[in-house]
Amino acid sequence: MSEASTSSTQVPAAPTMRAMRQEVHGGPEVLHEVTVPRPEPGISEILVRVRAAGVNPTDWKHRAGRRFLGDPPYVLGWDVSGVVEQVGLGVTLFRPGDEVFGMLPYPHGAGSHAEFVTGPARAFVRKPASVDHVQAGAIPLAALTAWQCLVDVAELRAGERVLIHAAAGGVGHMAVQIAKALGAQVIGTASAPKHGTVMGLGADEMIDYRTTDFAEAVSDVDVVLDTLGGENQLRSLRTLKPGGRLVSTVPVPAGGLSAEAERLGVRAQVMLVEADQAGMSAVADLVETGRLRALIAEVFPLAEAAKAHAAGETNRTTGKLVLTVSD
């Protein structure tokens, strides 16, 4: 067989992509760029070319080994905004070229800190044309968490009073805007320098947790959104009116939380965010109508994911950290 005919029958190399991976648990330095095979979309999945992906506290907690993914190697990242590259069997909602954003199934669907990622088609919705990929990539996990806490679990209603802890944080600043969109009165906790920013998002009242005991300053609220956990959960119960609801995003409830809630005649629940197209559609509508936006603390290129993790772990950021991916 001639050299020409031999070369013409060679199998093309499988496509590859860049990704930020870790082989061990540890500090930000364990994240490093690798070249890996590009995934293929399975049944009911889409392949998304990532343009931007948020970095959330759950990312650095998983990186350090304090969450649910088990042992590395793995690629982190649940937020994603990008362009549909390919669709799998049975997908009718999207086609290549569509701009989408969403949250990959939590926790085991991680992988958006890469050039491409696959996920269930129904974990995504169309990206609002009114925002860019950086803004869209910052929104899904935090906004979906806030939506599910306030709407699905707490069933927050117009006219009710809600106390939102860490109101300048990723979930907190989304929750402030969602609560206002629902017609609630919002009380937030944050350090004093952040009060103006959070009130600009719609908060009616702010408490400086460094100088004021919120449990003494606030009473008769209908709903508390807790993202801090521990003693904060127990102390927050004291601010609720009878029949009030506390929802916490911290997966390990404080000892005695259920018993104390029952004693006070209130409800306390702990929840983890889930992939949810109906919720994402509601979030997208709020974004499109200008009622929800992400505060962007810093933006990093994909290769600098370690710097984004280090910035997040200072616990001093306001809003969201985002990684961007270029061609």
C-alpha cells in the first residue's frame, strides 16, 4: 500500500480541550491546566462551548475536600454560560449556535471550568440577550439557590419580612433582589462598607453584624435565609414570628436545630440546590426584565482559576467571581 493511501485512512485525532483539574485535595495551588479529551453529549444532553463560568464557595470547599465529590481527579465548576456546540439524541430544546446558561446537576455534574462541558439539556435555558456571558455565567448556582430557598421551600409571599444573612455574598445579593421582586420587605446583614451596595439592590434595612447583634435587633420576621450555619442557625430562630420559616444552605444543621424550632413554633429546613429548568426559567425572566443582576467582584481567565479560589477564600468579596474562556 502506498504512503498516500495509508495516510488517507488514518483516523482523525479525537478533539481535545483545556480544563482546570486537580489530582489531590488541597489549597488553590492544586489546580492546574490540563489537556483532556473533549466530551461527547449523551442522550438528552448538550455539549456547550463555555464562555464564562462562576466560581462559588462550594468550588473551593470541594477543592479542599470538604464536600461530596470524593477523591480527585476532577474538574470543578457548576455555573456555565456559553454556546451549544452539539446536541445529543432526543434533544429538541436547543440546536448548535444557541446561547444558553444554567447550572450543572449538583454535586456530581461538575466540570464547567473547562473549554467545553456536557450536561442535561433541561439544566439549561436560553441566555437573555440583555446580558453578556460574564454576567450570565455568574448567575445560575447562586440565583437558583436563592430562588429555591425563598420560593420553593420558604414560600415567601408579597408583604412578608425576610432576613437575609451575608446579603452581599453570592447567594445573599441574589436573594435580596429575588425577595424584592416577590414583593417582600428585606432586612440584610453585612459589614457596614457594603450596606450602600446591598440597599442599591433593594434591601430595606441593613444590619452591621460586626457591631450589632441581629438576634436582638430583629424580630417578627416571616422568613430567614441562612448561608452561614452553626450557631447562626439557632440564633436566627429567635427572630422569627410564630409559624415563621428558616431555610439554610449549610448542609450540616446546628445541633438541636429541629428541637429548638419546634419549641418556638417555627419551621427550620436545610436544603441543597438542584438543577431545575423551571427555576432557571424564572431566573432568566428576572434577568431579562432587569430585576436581577450579578455583582461581579473579579473576572479571571480560565488558567488563573487558582487566583479566583484564593480571592474567594478571603471571604471579603462582594458578589461573584467569574472565569472566562477564550477560543
